[in-house]
Amino acid sequence: MNSSKVSNELNKALNEVEKWAGQSNSTYAPYALTYINAIPLAIAEYGEHGLQSQLNFVLANLSGWRGEKAKESKAIIKEYIKDIK
């Protein structure tokens, strides 16, 4: 995922999500990927609020992801959601 509205830190977190989802057996992993892939369109149509919505959907589909990378990536995503006004 790479968009001009997405920070390097958030981009790295979303790349970690993509790695996890690509190898996970979680029922929700494909949905997380779908929402990540829709981020550029959401930004184009709705700006930062579109990004915020997609990030909320991504986060909602990461419930089965555990471990240190999961914790770090989820924290970055949550912080970014919070910072969008």
C-alpha cells in the first residue's frame, strides 16, 4: 500500500498486515486485504475521512493476529485513526 496521504509509518504497518494476511488462515485476513486495497479509492473519493473509514475496517479484521508485530502495527493504525479529524 502506498499513497501520498499515507505516512511511512502507517505504510509499514499496512505492509505488515498484508504479510500476515497473505499467510494467515484467519477467516478475516482476506477482508483486511480487501480494505487495504480499497484505501487509494477511498482517499480519492473522500480524502482523509475515507482513509479513516478503511483503517477502521482493516483494524476490525485483525482480531486473529497476535504477536509483537501485530501489537505494533495495530497501535500505529489506531493512532493514525485517532489523529484524523
